[in-house]
Amino acid sequence: MDITELTVHELQDKLKNKELTVQEITSAYINRIHEKEKDVQAFITVTDKEAMEKAKLVQEKIESGEIQNSLAGIPIGIKDNICTKGIKTTCASKMLENFVSPYDATVVENLNKENIISLGKLNMDEFAMGGSTEYSYFKKTRNPWNLNKVPGGSSGGSAAAVAAGMVPWALGSDTGGSIRQPASFCGIVGLKPTYGLVSRYGLVAFASSLDQIGTLTKDVEDAAILLNVIAGHDEKDTTSANIEKIDYTKSLKNDVKGLKIGIPKEYFAEGINKEVKESIEQVIEKYKSLGAIIEDCSLDVAQYALATYYIIACAEASSNLGRFDGIRYGYRAEKFDDLKSLFRNSRSEGFGKEVKRRIILGTYVLSSGYYDAYYKKAQQVRTLVKNEFAKNFSKYDVILIPTSPTVAFDIGAKSNNPLEMYLSDICTVSINIAGLPGISVPCGLDKEGLPIGFQLVGNYFDEKTILNAAYTYEQNTNFKENKPQFKN
């Protein structure tokens, strides 16, 4: 038995039946990290010593009956823009290279309450700005399916670590597709919850009205389990929704009879890879055979979503990253003549090129004379996007679209062409603009053996419907059984 190939719910059963101990599970994953990290480059910080110490303590408390919850002792990986007390939170940036958070993010507090064991912090695009995890200050993460391909981004470290069996599941953040796109590229399940369902307290902000913490898991059941842990109202986050807490695992019924699924024609137009399109068409046929009602629909504003997203995201990034000035915390330039040069040198040396690019774009669209023409206009289009989705959700239970127009691309293929990189988000950004939940599920492999994913979008706070639709598809196919080959 290879422990690292088990899902979390399978690990839970092994622990419950005393077939495995917490130390055995934790040790297996640490050994896997040591074996595969040199190839995958998924971690920025590995907390193996701390993990084994906690594993021993948790096992003792399980045996004494002090701990009885079913997730105690399960390992996890955490994206490095989520604050962890006493452990570096770098955002994959020189600016925060040595920053040790004095507090835990709310989601980390929730993990700790369940006695879930962190194995470390996972690589990402710097400050979550990117779609390939090539913009990290520390390293370029590689896709376990083919080490010459990107894992997607910005949660590429999280997705690659799960796909490579280095962690059983992981937390990521999704601002414009940064959980779902890498999940698709790495052949795993990625869930972006409704904006406000999961607290953002302790998530280092990129674009505050778009950012959302979510899950990367081996299957849909694990996604529901982890969402149970991290979802819930938080008084420390003013955007946190105060809604009734539910058990998402109870929504997994393996039944979609009568489910109304809308297929927007705009997401299947020119630009979608032929093999991706064919795989999605097979998904549609599978849902038909399972009793779902499939209808074509339209999301006319989809063509404006990408431009709208990048205006809003860059504007908010410009504002949020203003705090990194070389004085309060973060990187500080060694050479400067006055206060102005301290600001300039610290930010010039501390930020990477993609972050600088987005700060400049954001400052421009917020500047006098351009605010109305760009930022205000983008917010107006955002309302149109929300209205368009609302109109469709009056007819359909879920909307089905590709997660990405392509499979994973070569490392270096788009990193020097920002516009082409931004186009990778064409299928995901509208969901963030509207604040809706979305889940990416594996649905095939292309001729090179690279994973393809499809995306289910739900109405506000209706995660249970998309989780069940994803679960039903997963239970009636075998794509989750596909494993990376670590090819060069």
C-alpha cells in the first residue's frame, strides 16, 4: 500500500480502523516530499520536523481518547500567501523573503482546531500574480505529469504537490482562476467557493474583491470535507458571509437526474483547444446519459470579462501593495539617499517584474483623468456580468464550461508574453468577477498524456449543487485514477 496515493477519506478510514498511525502517514508524505521535491519544486518551506512532533502528540491524544475528530493527524500543504504563525509567509517574493507571521489566518486556525498537520508552505506566482508559477522569486514549480510543463498558477505549488502525492490535499487562493486552472493542468479537483463563504483574514491581499481561499484535492469528496473545515462566518473579515453552516459531504448523492445544466456557446468558440473541446463534449454526453437536462445558453458579456478583470485586479493590487514601502515591514533597500529613494529602491528591488507591471497598470487606471474611463467602466461591466449570470441561474442549476482553453504549456512559452499569459484566464475570470462558486474536475487526457479539466459554476452559496454534480460525474468515470508519470 502506497499511503501517498490514498485520498483523505481513505486515510480517515485507515486511522479509524487503526490500520495506520498518524506518524506513519506523516512520515510517508515527508519521505515523498524529500523524494520528489527536487523534480517538482512545489515547496518554499518544508516543516517536516514540526510535523513529526505534532504527529506524535496527536497520535498520543487519539490513543488516550482526548482527540476524537476524524481529521486529526491528516497532513496538508498551505499556499505561501496564507499566514501561518511562527512560519515564514513569503508570497514567493523577495519583498517578504524573511517575513514570519505573528498570527494564523482564520483558515489555519480552523485546520489547527481539527488537529490537521501542516507539512509546509507551497510555491506560487509572486503575490498570486500569474498563471504558471513561473513568477516566483524562489523557484519555478513543474507539472508532475511532464516536468517540462507548467503546473498552472498562481496556486501551482499547491496543485503540483497534490498531484505528485507530496500532500493529500492543499489550500490555495483563487483571484481569477488560480485554483481551478492549476487543478485542470495537474489533473486534480480545484474548488473556488462563493466570495465570502471562506474567511480571507490572514490571506495576503492581491485584489480584495476577487480573492478567495479554496481547496485542491484528489477527489470531490475530499473537497467537500475540506470545505466543511474552512467555511464559516468570521467577525475578523468584514466581507465574510453570515450564513448557516452546512455539511457539504451530505450533498454528495451520485444523482443528477433532472439537473438543469446550461452550456454557454461563448466558451466554445475559437481559441479553445480541439482536444479540450472534444473532452468537454464527452462530459456533456455523460451528463445527458445520467439524466441531466442540457441546454445551450448565452453569456454575452463573457467577451468583456478578461479586460474587466485585469482592470479591477490591477487597480486593487496597486492599492493593496502600497504598504510594502521599505519602512513598516518587508524588504528594505540597503542604499538610499532620502525617503523617496528608500521607497523607490525598496519596491524596485523587492518586487518582481510581473508585480511591478500590475502595480503600474493599476496605478494608471486609478489615476486622475483615467479613473472614469477604465476603473469605473470596469465596475459597471462587473454589474452586467453579475446580471448575466443571474439571468442564467433563473433557468439553470449549474453552468458547464472548460476550465482552461488549453492543457499545460511549456515552461517559458508564455512568461515573456504577458498578454498571451493573461488569455489563459479567459474561462475562469468571469466567475471571480461575479463572486460565484466554481469547481474544476478532471475529464480526460490529451494525446501527450496531459490532463484536461472542465468547470462547473453554481449560484451564490450553492456549493452543494456543484459538488454533487462534480461527484456524480467523478463516480461514473475513472479519470481520477490517472496518475502523473513525471516525464521529462
